Amino acid sequence: MRTSLLSIGAIAILAGCTVGPDYKGPAPLPPAARPGPSFVRAPASTSAEEPVLAQWWLALGDPVLNTLEARALAGNPGLEAAQARIEQARQNVRYERAQRLPTGAAQGTYIHADLPGLDLGPENGGSTGGTPGQPATGGSSAPVDTTISFFNLGLNANWELDLWGKQRRIAESANAQLGAAVASAADAQVQLTAEVAQAYLNVRERQHRLASLDRARDMRARQLDLAEQRFRRGTVAAFEVERARTQLNATDTDLASVTAELESYLNALAALTGAAPGAVDPLLAGRAAIPLPPASVPVGDPASLIARRPDVRAAERNIGAANAQVGAVEAARLPTISFMGILGIGGPDVGDLLDLGNISKIAIPRIQWGVLDFGRSLARLRQARSARDEAEANYRQAVLGALQDVETSLSRFGHQRRAVAALAQVAASADRSSKLMRQRHDAGAASLSDALDAERQALEAERNLAAATAALTGSFVAVQKSLGLGWQLPSAAPD
């Protein structure tokens, strides 16, 4: 009894062992790749305050955009697929955890066999005293019974002791993969919310451009009419008429092109929100102002970026999964102990299923160790270590890519603000010139053609300003995307 207790205790101690490297987080970045305490390209219109993680688009103050973002987060099929991948990973975690426990099954068996040439004995209706396969002696001519029936009900159980922590490492890897799936779903939200905002800005800018081009076409038509009148009076050459007609046709071409672009972005918005083309058209039917970014934009610091950005978080979780796989492969190289137990009842008759005296019991302990595999297990171990090295390199690449995205978007955002300010002055100047020229025309000091040209230049400056404003807000969207914003932490920690 003492020996048995010692053996059980030794097995229990061994079952608590876990081989392989314990994960302690990603390796420190090389000195040249380590970011500073702040972003080097951050313009003066940004601050080091921590940005709001979710719903960054509320800072633009556009109710229509808010509605589109809500629809996209609720109905986009890509997000639904990401959530489904999370559920798959969660169930895989539960499966791998259950793999550490014994398995059992109930079974019922009926066997009927016909074995010619073999006398199965008097219990099955055969004769006595004969040699198997030969007629019985003593003058008996009874036929030989070559059939047998067998009925059995039973239970079987199998259990492999997790001596070296192989199954624990596999479960650890599955849990890390679940974390990566959660982070990838968050990254899908970041990408989606930015795409919705950018498509919305493109719609608003195309609407402004169409309105301006409509007015420009009216002026081109008036200029053509004026040129034709002058040509009939002989004050201008035919060249002036053809030039005015060419300019009108060019404006018509621009109108057709911009209309096609507008419809394309409307279709994109519908698809992003999980709807068919045309579903969002009523919401965007009226022309509205292009939203402007806030005066000051919080961006945080590089350390918070690395901790927050979902693609970096997913890359870090992949390291944890690969590291756990190394331990699982190392444990697979060591001896394994498993147990199989069988408990059954039965016999050649159905009634034997109720006879407790026919209970059979089998216990089969088994130890296995692959001592001769010609380097297979070592190759698998080296493969797992290389996969971990790859995951670490991918993590460093993800960090550098995140830093590059932020610095580039911040630089573009700062320069775009200055471009909008300059174009605003140009548009204001062109508008003043147009008004002055109209006043001169009304006073008889300037021709109608000069007044129309000044108005046309004002409209062109207005279109350029609208395009620059949309680009400015688009660069703000790019900043939010590069910062990894637009997602929320799950309500409960993944199990």
C-alpha cells in the first residue's frame, strides 16, 4: 500500500511539470527601433493627451456620419466574420482544455459469426466428443454448429497523463490565438470606421464640386451665347465661339465624371454599412458642409500607441501562441503514460446482458517513448522555434509599421492645415474680385465677359478649397486610423 501511494504521488508530481519556455512578453526592441517619448512629426495642432479609444468620429460633429458609422458597426459582414472567428477560437480553447481530462464512452455490441469447418461446441447446438471441424464419434450424425452470437454492453475510458505539460502548452497557445482573434476583430473595426468616414468625405466633396460645376456650366453657356452674339455682330472671330463651346463641353465632361464618382462612393457607403446600393442615398440626398477636424487633436505618445493599436496587439499574441507551441513540441519528445479501462457485461445470449456474474474488467496502463525517430522530433522542435522567431520579427515589423503610419499621417495633417489656410485666402480674394468685377460691370466700366471670367475663377477657387478641406479632414481620419482608434474593449475578458 505504501509503495502504491508513493507511485501515485510521484505521478501527480510529474503531472504538474510543464516543460518549455515560459512566455514573458516580446523581446525588447533594438535601440535603433525604439521610439522616443513623443512623435517627431506631430504638428502644433496636436497634443500629447491620450485620445478617446472609441467613436473618434464624434469629434467631427456630423450627425449623418454618426449614423453611417453606427450602421456599419452593426451590419458590416466583415465584422460579423471577425466575430465568428473569435467564437471559433474561443471554442478551440475550451476543446484544448477538455483534452487534459479523461474520455469515456458507452458502447453496445452484437456479433454474429459463421465459421465453416469449426465446431463451436454443444453450447451452440453442436455435438459432443468430436474434434473441431469433424463429426462427433459414437455413431452420432448430428450436424456441426459453425455459428456463434455474442451480446455485450460496456464502458471504456482513456486518459493520457499530462506529465510534461504538453496539453497545458497547447491550451496556452489556443488562448493566445483567441487573443489574436479579438485583436484582429478590433483592427477590422479600425479599418471599417476609417473607410466609412473617408467615403463620406468623398461624397460631400463631390456634392460640392457638382454644385459648383453646375454654376460654372451656366456661366460657360452664357459665355458661349455672348460669343455667338459678338460673332454675328462681327466683333469677334469664329475662334472665340469655338473656344467657348469647347470650354462648355469640357465642363459637361467634368460633370459626368464627378457624378460617376459620387455614385461610386454612395455604393461604397452602402456596402460598408451592409446594405445594397442605393440604401444610403436618401440619407445623403441633401448637400451638407464638409466636416472640419477639431482645433486640437490628442494623439498620445508612441508607448501608448504600441499598447493600443490592434494589429500590434495581435502580433504580440501570435508570439505567445508560437512560444507555447515550442513547449508543446518539447513535451511531445518525452515519455507518455496513458490508461485505458474497459468494463463490460454480456455473453452468447441476450439474457446474459442482465447477469451481473458476467461482468468483465480490463485495465491497460501504457508507457510510450519514441526513442528512435531519426531526428523527426528534433526537426519539429527546431521548426517550432523558428516559427516563434518569425512571430517576434513580425511583431517588430508591426511596431515599426505603426510608428511609420502615425508619423506620416501627422506630417500630412499638419501640412494640409496650412494648405487649407492658404486656399481659403485665395478663395476669399477671388470672391472679392468677382464682386468688384460685377460692380464694375453694373456701372458700365467692365464687360460681361470679364465679369463672368471673374465669377468662374471664384468658383474654381471655391472647388479647390472644398477639395482641400475634404483632404484635411481625410488626413484627420488617417491620423485616427494610424493611432488604432475606433474599437472598444470586449465587455468580458476572453476565457
